[in-house]
Amino acid sequence: MKENSMRLGAASEISDHAKNFLLIALTCAAGSMDALSLLGLQGTFVSALTGNTVLLGVSLVQGQFVEAALRAFVFVGYIPGAALAAFLLRNEKRDAFVWSRRVTDILMIEVVLLFGLLVGFAFNHNNTSVDADVAALIFLSAFCMGIQYMCAKQVNRSGVASTIVATPIMVFVSRLINPVELRRFDETTIFLAAVWGTYFVGAVASAVAVVFVSRILAEAIPLGLVLFVVAYAGIIGGKKRL
């Protein structure tokens, strides 16, 4: 009994308010990654798989088989990333929606990979043609987003997975048109609106960086955001355990 109580306490070390704040930061990182990959990695979406699926279909119909292969390669990276995170989270409670130390540790893996991606952009100056380096960058970017998706899905009960903004938009709209929900315009409703807003902000920030500065700066944005999330979660978790 004592051991179970200790586990529950460790798993509940981050409050819902802090968790929502961190999820918003991760969503901003996802928007940033999508803009970076769209403008800097041959027109792919490494986070928004729905959009990437559409682009894949269009590429095939238009006979752009190289572009289609790159867009298909997104799934080659995303699925293993999600699978790795799911495997590492296999012993976590699925319906508890808590931000445990394990979630933070897995996001630290994403930070390391995002740093590797930053180094990759520093050495790859090819932004116009397709080569093996571009495919590797797409794979690594999508792998990171797969990890992030599973972590966000593990901790959030509002349908927000940080890499998918359609669900929170629909939930937000349903709350607006429901008189009962509208009367209690609560933190969750604001959170759902903020998710879309920060995804947009992240996309704009990376787009400006790619167009006017460099892909390296654009990649530094999601790296900084996820690093902040890991550091913040680690500090809060450490204080709770103390």
C-alpha cells in the first residue's frame, strides 16, 4: 500500500495548470517543426500527418515520385518514434493522464535528437534539391514528433496531443455552441484555444526564420521549446519530491 502511494505521488508531481502550460509549449514546437519542414525540407509536414498524407497523394497523382518518396518517409520516421515512446510508457497508467518523471525523461530523448537535427542543418546547406542528407533530416524530424505525440497523448485528457490541432479546435467549437459549456467558459476552453494559437505562432516564428535568416535558427526554436519543457518539468518534479 505504501509503495503504491509513493508511486501515485511521484506520478502526480506536476499540476494540471503546469501540465497545460507545458503542452501549449510543445504544441508551439510542433507548429515550428511543420513550418521548418514545409519550407526547409522539400515541402513535407513532419508533425501534421493529415496534411502530409494529402501532399503524398497529390505528389503521386502529379507523377512527382521523388517528392512522394520523401513525404512517405515522414511516416517511416514518425511511427518508430511513436512506437519507442509507447514502449517506454508501457508501464504507465493509460487513464491517469499524469505527467510522470518517465514522460520528462522521454522528452529528454527528443531534446537530444533535436540537437542532433540542429547539427545536421548546420552541415547541410542543400535547401533546393533532394539527397540522402535531406531524407535523414526528414526521418529524424518525424521521429522526434512521434515521440512528442505519444508523450502528450499520455498526459492530456482534453484530446490535445501537441502534434494534432484539429481535435482541440473541434472541441473548442463544440464548447462555444453548447449553451451549458458556454456558461462555464473555463480554463479548459481557454487552453483549447491557446493550443491552436501557439501552433500558429510556432509556425510563423519558424517560417520567418527560414525565409529571412536560416534553417538553423528555425530548428533552434523547437529545440529551445522542448528543452524548456524538460527543464521546467524537471524543476517542478524535483521540488515536489523534496
